[in-house]
Amino acid sequence: MNRTLHVTTTVLPGGRIVVEDPELSEGDEVHVVVQPAASSTRRSATQILADAAGRQSFQTAEEVDDYIREERDSWHS
């Protein structure tokens, strides 16, 4: 089998999942990757930015202005 099979399924009791495909033969070796469906892992842009490496966390527009001012001032030092 030289193709990729994409399957969306529901986790069964006990954390079990079932993958069925008529082209799979008993005894074939397959590689399985399991990741949550996109709909169950949706995060807001704010959450994504908050988790980003090297992020700046500003609570107010004034904090943003202060940061930008400090950065600009550092260019002239």
C-alpha cells in the first residue's frame, strides 16, 4: 500500500479507536498518527500568541506604545 489514509473517528470507551479500510490487508504493517480533530483544539489568536516563544504580553495599548518607544529609542543609542 503506497497511499495515505486520512480517517476521522470517535474515541471509544477505554480510549480505543478503530480504523477500517478495505485496502488494508491482515498482517500489513502500517504507521498510525493520532491527533485531536481541529474542532476540539481550536484556540483563539490571543491564546496562540500568548504561547509563542519570545512573546511580549501587553495588557494595554499604553504598554504597547511604551514598548515601541523604547525600541525606537534603542535604535539611536
